[in-house]
Amino acid sequence: GTSYNAGGYFLAIEKTIGKRHSFGLTGFGSPSVTGRKGISTQEAYDLMGDNFYNPYWGFQTNPNTGEREKRNAKERRNHSPNLFLTHYFEINKKSNLNSTLYYQFGKSGATAINWYDANDPRPDYYKYLPSYYEDTEPEVAAQLAEEWATDDTRSQLDWDHFYFANGKNLFSQENVGGVSGVTKNGNRAKYVIEEARTDPSKLGFNTNYFNILSDKMTLSAGLNMYTYKSKNFKVMDDLLGADFWVDINQFAERDSDEENAEQNNLEEPNRIVGVGDVFGYNYDINVRKAEIFSQLQYTLAKLEVFGALNFSNTSFWREGHWQNGIYPNNSKGVSDKQNFFNFGGKGGVIYKLSGRHYLTANGAYITNAPTTRNAYVSARTRDQIVDGLENSKTTSFDGNYVVRYPGLKARLTYFYTQVKDQTWSQKYYHETLRTFINYNMTGVDNEYSGIEFAIDGKITQTISASGAFTKANYIYTSRPTATITADNTNEVLATNRKVYFKNFRIGGMPQTAASLGLKYSSPKYWWLSANFNYFADIYLNANPDRRTEKAIEIFVDSDPHVIELINQTKFDNAYTLNLSIGKSWRINYKYFININVNVSNVLNNTDVLTGGYENARFDPQNLDKFDYKLGYMYGRTYFAMISFRF
């Protein structure tokens, strides 16, 4: 179900005026529609006998031909054209000024299945897996395992069922639009395909000034400013055979006792939604940023140094277009503006021990405004800001020893980066609280440190070798504070909850890795290369709420469930082998034809775990109930390219 359709276009025009001015106009874009792949649990992979099982798709019967066709519920649809108008100005022989006015616009959407008054349609939902019944109803578990092995409708989305259910759901929706006596009759949708949109619009300007102050000193400085807006809303993509959808919040309808709490838009209650209509939520996020920066570089025979400073101001705010039923007083209209002043400084030095050996060092301290994604408790419903929001602070250093010979290059690096006072936000269904929640953490600190070594050299005139190695330590270094709020009511569920994240590993990436490559370059213009790659110390992203006192309070200290609940999952070490081959021809000393073929993961190792996450929804007494979601590296893949140069 992971189809891919994309195209691209590019246009550039340049006009010189005199000897000092040049104007350029550039535009490009790439419309694409991609069927997305979802990650699932190990149980689902084992049931399918395939680590690349995708729960997002299934077969749908074509009513005209009767044939079963693949259909993916989750598609990514993007088209964001970019335009640049650039002015190059040579002030004199020692200085120049380059300025660009740019504009980005377009759409960015992602489709998904939604449902009302119906069973969860996701095939890998925990209640549809054999493990849910193993202890209580083993005969049901055995039957489900058999169905997963033999029946496509068990392991895939059952599109025909969606159409059947929607076509048999006669309903009379009263008080349409809040008008007494107005009724809509027809088949009310139980299942639909919606498209969540975040359409961007960005207008910006930057200018860069460069000046050769002397034979030893250069100065560069610049200004960058932009205004950005993302339009956030949902569009009804497909009613799947139904006549209409009603724009209400079904979870607020269930959880809240407040009158009209279920209305997504109080100004048009019980709104009828058809294909192409906006529903669910409708708001804009606006960002304004202005930044100035400068850098001074000084060069001597054996020493090069540079220093740089930047200052910026970032403002952002939410503009809601609808009055939400749960939050009528802070959902519609322009919110207060959040303003953050930031600054940064960096510097570096290169010391030349000789013409072949160098020592370098770089350091930086930078502050950054919080991202709008993490700044709001729930931007879809209201303009409430996360408590304790502040700038993040980044401190970074790296030191390098560099060797450069005609037939040998090598580098040894130590790096260290600390990022403090970050904000983290997530929305999910909480099993214990039995409601959708907003989980917001402040004071999240990360640390990244380690060593890197790389070498590249010739063994003979035709054979070269390369190698790389890194040993790193990426960890959380703080105990953040969490605030938990119900998403479908006004209830605050927890404040100042301490998350014991300190010394847990940051997941989703190998913290130890190595690569060894060999390449043969023939005098007859063909080449062959092989690379062996090794990955280790890969950890699963941890769920913060499992590392709180609240999560373990039901156990005594000696209970083994405590260790199981707190420990972080580490993946097995893995390796891959990649091969490449290429050939080039020169025609009439003017034209070149190149052919390249690459084969990745030649050994077809399909058991390489690349990432995943602990389910935010968890049961402390039965962690297997909501198992980890895991992603695997693809097996053997191929890529071929033919190019013609003239």
C-alpha cells in the first residue's frame, strides 16, 4: 500500500545589469502523493511472518469491475512551491552584498481514517490480537491467530465493511446548524477518510554583507526576517458511501457533562459535513522572526580564528476561527503574542602544526525560542500556553585533530552538546485515566557527547579504503516536570509531576556505529565499491509517564513489575553490507554517459530494528497489553541511475 507519485519542476532566470548588479528569479516545487507505512507491534509482525507489515491499507472492491484494488488510508499529499528573487551586488573589489526575497506557499496534508459510533477499524488494535485473549479465552486467541494467517480482512483495513456500515446507518440529525426544526435525514457516516492540513505560507527577506578588511581579516554580517503562517484544519476527503458526517467531538460527547461541549463550532451546532468541507478544528499559527548576525575571521600563517554573534526576536500567536464547545472563551480570535528574545555566540580556532597536521576547536552558546508545536497545551482546541515555557539553551564544543596527505586523510573528533530547558508535548489516550490527555513536560535537558574517527586513503593506485567509527552517549540529564490535562473536559489531572528521566538514553539512533569501505577504480573508467556497516547501542524511545512515582505506586519496591516498568528497551546490534558499481563513457571529448547501480543490504538482513517507541497508553499491571511499536530496516533494495552530461 505504499505507492509513490511525485513530480518536480524548476525554473531559473538571471539578468546582469552593468558589472556590479545581477538579479535572479528562481522557482521550484515538487507535488507528491505518498502512501504511508505504519509501524506495528512485534506480535503483528510475527503473525504475518513479515517485519514490513503495514496496518494502514487493505483491498477495496471496485463497484464497476468487481476487482479488488489496494487502498491506503494514510496518504501524505504535499505541494509547497518556493519563489526566490535574489540581488547580487558587488560594491567594490573587497565587498559585496547578496539579498533575497523569498516566498513559500501551498498545501501539506495527511489523510487518515476516522470513525463514530463504530468499532476501532485498525487491524492491529490490541483487542484484535491473540495476546489479548491468551489468558482468559485461549480458544478465541487460537482462532484469531488462524484468521491472521488466512484472512486478509483480519490483518488489513476492511474497506468493503466501511461502505456496508455507512450504507445501513439511516439517521435523522435534528437541529442542524442550531436551528430548531431543521432535520437532515440520510446515512450518517460511521467511517470516513479525513485530511489533516497544515498549509504553509512564508514570506521572508535576508541579506548578507561580506568585506575583506585586510589580507588577514574578513567580516560578514547579515539580516534575516520572515513572517510565517500555517493554516490548520481538517477536510472531509471521502464519506465512504455515506450521505453526511456530523461535526461533533465524540469524546467530549462521552466525557463531558457541559451543555454543547461536543460542538466543534458553537456558532454552527450540529453542522452537516460533506466531501470537501472543513470540520473538526480551524485555526492559524503565526510566527514572526527577525535576526541579525555577524562574523569576524582572522588568518595568520599558522593560526585561523573566528568569532560570531547573533541576536533575534521571535513572536508567535494563535488565531482561532471557531468557538470550541469545551473552551468557548479561549478558542476563537487572536491570542496573546508570545515574545522571545534570543542570542548566540560561537567561536573557533585552527592551529596548523604543519602543512599536513591541524588542530581545530569550536564552541558555541545559543538560545532558541520554543517551537509552536510544543508551546500550546492543545492548539487544536484552545490558545492555552504550556506553563513554564522558556527559551532552550544549547552549549556545544568540538575538538579535532586533522591529517591531510595526498593519499591519506584522517580526522579524530571529540564532541559535546548540551540542550537545556526544552518543552515536550504529546496527546494520547491514557489507559488509567480513561480519557484523551495532553501531556506537557518542561525542563527537558539532553546531552550528546562522544568521539568520532574517520580515515580515507589509497592502498594502491586503483584500490582505496575508508573507515569511520563513533562511540557516543546521548542521554536525558534532567528530571522534567509534567502537567496533564484532559483534552475533552476542563479538568487538570496532574501538575508538577516529576518525571525520572535522568540518565535514560535518547532513542531512535545508534550510539555506536562503524563503517568500513573498499573501492576499486579501473583505469578503464569503471568502479566497484563495498561498504560494511555496524550499528549498536540503539534504544527504544521511552514513555515519560512510565518513569513517575504515580506509575509504580501500586507496587511494593520488591515487585519485579517495577523493574519491568522502568527499564528501557535496547535493540540488538546489527550490520549491513552495501555494494555499488558504475561505468562512464566519454564521447567526442564533449559528452559523458554515466551508469550507477547500488544495492543496499545485500545480505537481505530484515531483522534490523531502526526505531520505534513505547506506547504512550500503558497498563502498569500488564505492559504487554499495549506493546511497543517497532520499525525495521528494509531488506535488499536496488537503485540504478543513468546520466548524460554535456
